[in-house]
Amino acid sequence: MIDHGADRPVHRQLADLLRADIAAGRLKPGEMLPSQARLMQLHDLGPVAVRQALAILRAEGLIRTVKGEGSTVMVYDRQPYRVAAGADVEIRMPSPEERKQLRDAAAGETEMPEGVPVAVVKPGPRKHRVLLRGDRWRLVFGDEPQS
């Protein structure tokens, strides 16, 4: 439940609820999330709070949103990518040029789907940056097991 009197912003509370539903399997990979209007109604929230919550989940790579279709839970079969100590990592939405660059020709994509974040990894000052699709790679830092 959303606690409208809590110190934690309501959009973060909604993101936490949806994240927990994904983690527990109540929202399964490939499944549509309730519409923004339905989330507003269920949780007594305004449109800005719902959009902010969904933006958080998109940035985390948990959902994908397609304009006019809605949001779905990402399907994960991601390969681990070990990030070297001291590397600079930036997670963001890709530019149109990067989306074209990261398309999957084998899947017939002309460009990468919208709503999928990228990780930009800069291993060091003299090394080239690495651009990774959020739906294909899982970043592994330091001694974290790759499992």
C-alpha cells in the first residue's frame, strides 16, 4: 500500500511495490503492467507520480515501455559483464544513433526497442568506452559472484 503521509515520495513507494511484484514473480517477464490510468486508480496517485515510478523501473532495466502499447516486464537472459575496479559506469537511455548501433540484426530489429536503457562503461582513461544493452548484459562489480 502507498502511505501518502510517509516521508518517502509516493512515486518511489509505487516503484518499490512494482519492483517487489516483479521480484516475487507476481509480474512475470513479458507480462503487461497495469495501465497508467489503472495504477493511478489502484493507488490513488496522480499521473506524474505514476510516470515517475515507471521511469525509475525503466532506468533500472526492469520494464520496457512502448508508446501506445504500455509497459511490460523485461525478459532476462542477460550475460554477465565484469566491470573493472575504477571503471566509470553511466546508466541512461540511448540516443537514436546508439539505438541503431545496438540493434539486433538476427532478431530483425532495425533499431533497438525504445524503453531499454544502456550502460556506458569506461574502463580507464586510455581505453575505449563500451556500450551495453540493458536487456542483454548484467553488470557485475568487483567480487560479486557472476552466477
